[in-house]
Amino acid sequence: MPRWLILSGSHAAALVVGFMLGIYLLPILTAPEGPGEDVLAQSAEDALFKATLTRDLKGSDFLHWGDGTISVTSTQVVHEGALAPGPDYKLYLAQEFVEDEEGFFRIKADARRIGDIKTFDGFIVDVPEGVDVEDYTTVIVWCESFSEFITAARYQ
């Protein structure tokens, strides 16, 4: 095999690996500091509902997971725990629990996107005015850029 072909192939492979590592690491490097434990605990005090995120969902894997506690108030969704880092995470409320990409695609048109998730060590997302959390049963964390299911929890 010609040397130029081998070098081209190895350089292309290194470029692809570097690009993929950049996509994975950039959100970690640029993520703002998450809210402190005290802020999370205080925000979760008025919870109407609580739920648990676990890593053992059908659509979760070693790169796409969440664990911890979700507290839902009438004005905020509070997460105390950890999420696998990644780009472009969105928080949805849904009327049906799903645990993988297929399930989410099936209900996405009826789910309500309530905000962006920018931190991976706990977050607080404000519920938009006019959204009644009691009309939904489930929170879903979704990676919009790559159409990847991250995690979900049924809160009622």
C-alpha cells in the first residue's frame, strides 16, 4: 500500500477522533459552575413532586445517563445529582414516561420543552409562565444536537 495512502488514512482518523473528543469535552470545559448544594436544597424545599433519576434506563448507557433527585415545584425543576456531560441538553415535561430514543420520538410532539440545561452537577430550570407541572407526569433530559436520550423520571 502506498505510503501517502497510509498517512492520509491515519491523519483522517486522528482528525475524526479529535473532533469527537472536542464535541464531548467542549461542554465540560465551557459549562458554568452549577448551583451550590445549599441553593439546590433551598430551591427544592417547595417541591410538589419528587422523583429519582437512575442510570439503569433502557436508553441510558455509559455516555448518556443521569442520577440524583428531581424536585418539581410550580415554578422550577431542580436536579440534585449528576448528568453525563454533553452538548445541547434540553429539559422536557411529558405526560408519559419513556426511557429511550424511540419512546421520546413517539411523544416529542406532545412533550413541552421547558428550558436548557447548562450544568452537569445539578441544575435549576425555570418553568415557563403558563405551564402547569401538574398537567405532566415525567421529566426528560434530551440531547437535541444528537437526538440522544439522556435520562427521565416519572414524578407523578
